[in-house]
Amino acid sequence: MALDSHPTPVGGVTFFERRELDQLMRLYGRMVAAGEWRDYGIAGLSDCAVFSIFRHAAEAPLYRVEKRPALARKQGAWAVFGQGGQILKRGHELTQVLKVFEKGKFSVVD
């Protein structure tokens, strides 16, 4: 019997756990209150879960927070991507990765 090196999601879909969604929604709420963000989208795919952040619903996402369990033992399961697809922060813990959005460290430029 061969063992898989990364966890296979139940039902073939990777998604966020309740505490992860709580962290993401608290950050989203703060940024909406500050007038930075306006909309979000959540996707559960076979290899990753994606939380997309939008300034306007009709645009491409400003940021994407991705959870990829297959990378958990390598560079970390969590990553924040910018609008151009560049990786802004990657890591093993969601809390550390979300620090990229702390006030004073990072700002959106039109």
C-alpha cells in the first residue's frame, strides 16, 4: 500500500477551515471599513482554495490568498498574490502571511 505525501481533500475539493475563514473575514471587514476593499470571492478547487479580494466586483482581483496543502511541507501552504500574479508573501501559517496587509507596511496605489 502506497501512502500519499500530501493530504487528499475529502470529496476532491480543497477548502478553508472555519478558523481560517474567520481570520480572512476579520481582515476583509477591517479593510472594507477602511474603504480599501469592496467585494470578495471564494473558490474551492481540487488542488487549492482561493479567497479573492476585489476593489470593484467587475474587475480582476487585487489580491488572492491561496491555500495549497500540497506545498505545506515545502514552501508553505499559504500565499498572497498581487494583481499581476506576483507572490507578495508565502508561508506555513495564515496569520503570518496575512501580516502583509498590516497598516503602514502595505498600501494600494491606483
